[in-house]
Amino acid sequence: MICFPNAKINLGLHIVSERPYGYHNIETVFYPIPLCDVLEIVPSGTGKTAFSQTGIPVGGSPGDNLVMRAFHLLKNDFDLPEIAVYLRKRIPFGAGLGGGSSDAAFMLKLLNDFAGLGLSAGQMEEYAGRLGADCPFFIRNKPVFAEGVGDIFSPVNISLKGYYLVLVKPDIHVLTKEAYAGVTPGQPLSRLTEMIRLPLEEWKNHIVNDFEEGIFARYPTIGAIKQSLYNQGAIYAAMSGSGSSVFGIFERHTDILFPDKNVFCVILQII
């Protein structure tokens, strides 16, 4: 069986307050985008479960990969068969796009179908929450307003269908701890649930990512990418999550130019 775990972007992100043990309460809108990894599982030919990863290098041991953590999480509760797992990474790692979280969530869904576990979406979200704060979003994989640590969801009526998304990631890795260190938590003047209802053309002046100020000061290249997207016609541009990827929303297909040839850049049509 094969599936295609997709990335997400954050439309706005507020760091509302601190929680114990280094966690924070946030509010954001998660929006799925059609940049996908490829995940396949087949019955094991050796009688043992094995993991193979190609594409963009991720690093770390296979056992630490979120895909295999998802497998072992379910195997603790169910009699899963031994399988061969193949993951091809196309979503940049450490980019604020939720690629690893998506892989883990899609692995839960794939195993649910493959082994006939009969888990509901709610049950899979509970398992996904044990793997990471972003993981539950990818179970239903629809635009949502997220609160708490990013795991409390409310429906949000928003569609970017027909727009083009330009996604850019420089060769910079921003640590989550580093990103939070540059932010002072606080209640926003207006809730994101209100601002997201504004016409897209007005988002530029109202919807912000609280991580940007500190990250741009430390990594001016990332801020320059955002400005370049606006210079080249973006209706709205922002950093996704804690970075380092930046996206721009365009009305039509645009040939984007960046002097640095080392950046990852892809143009996606939202469908």
C-alpha cells in the first residue's frame, strides 16, 4: 500500500503564553499543501520489519524516524504483521512544513487500512498526539484553527483553491528552541479566527507569524526571501511555523527568481 504524506503551512502564528516544561500555547491556522513525500508499506520478505529512506537526507537512526515510531506505537497495542517500509522524502526537513509529522500520521492511517485495525479518526488522532504536537492535524488533513500546543482544533472556513503557492527554503536550519527564545508570549490584539476572514489582499497588514521578528534578526536571508516574494508580486508572504521556509501566495503562475541557487524553491497550484 502506498500514500503521499503532504506538507502544511501556517497562516499566521501567535505565541500566546508559556506552559510548564518549555512548552507554549499558540494559535495558528494549519493549511495542507500539495508538496508530498511518498510512503509505501508491503509485507516483509524476510520476516522482519525493515525501513528504507531515499530522497532528501534526514539523518538519525532508522529507529528514531517518526514513521517507525508510529509503527512501534501501534504494534504495542495490536498484532501488526512484519513489513518493509519505504519512505521517499521530498518535503524539506526542519522547515516548519510538518513533513516528519505528516509521515507519522499517514503511517498510522496506512497501518490502520493495511492491518484492518478499524481505528476511528479520533482514535488515530489520540495515537498521533503521542508522536508530536503537529501530528494529529494530518489525520483529517483539513484546514483548521489550532490552539493549545497546536493540538486543539476548530473548523475554519478558508480556501486557497486556484491560487499558486511559491515555497522557498534556504540552506538554514532553525532550532525550535532557538525560535522560541526570540519571542515574548502575549495575547494578540485580534484573534486569528477573525483576521483570517479578511480578504486575502488584507492579510499582509494584519496576519503575522510571531517567530519572524527574532528569526529575521538572526538570519537576515530568511527575511530577505519574504521581501523578495512581495517584490515579485505575492499577495501574502510569511514564514511557516518556526522556519526556515517562507511561502508566497500568488494569483497566477510566476517565474520566481532568487540569486542564491542553493535555495529549495517549488511552485504549487492549490487544488
